[in-house]
Amino acid sequence: MAKENSAAAKTELSTTKPKKKSKKSKKKRSTTASRNKVCTYNGHTLYIGKRGGCYYMAGNSREYVDRSYCSSCN
């Protein structure tokens, strides 16, 4: 009898599904939202790229300027 009970207990344990761990959501940071001062170049808002390049958007393309224009934006 004891063997039958232990076998039944094993099958019950194997049918239970493990709980999924909750994933923490990671928020993407905006390049200009975290800065206090917004820098401009000829009326265009300047952005800092992933590798530190300084640029503004001209239509659908990026126009790069010298990094010194973005140095005071940090």
C-alpha cells in the first residue's frame, strides 16, 4: 500500500506546473528627456547618439555637428 501511495504522490507532483517568474520591465531612456538644458544648432534640437555623436534631424536624415555643441547639454 505504501508503494502505491508514493507512486501516486510522484505523479501528482509531476503534473503541477512551475510558476513563471515575473520579468521586470526595462524602460528605454530618451537621449534628451533626462537633460535639463536643451541645446540647439541653427534652430534644430541637438541629440547625442549611442557612441557620443552630436546631430540634429533634417527631414529623415541626421546632420552631424561637432561634439563641442553638445558638450554643454550633458
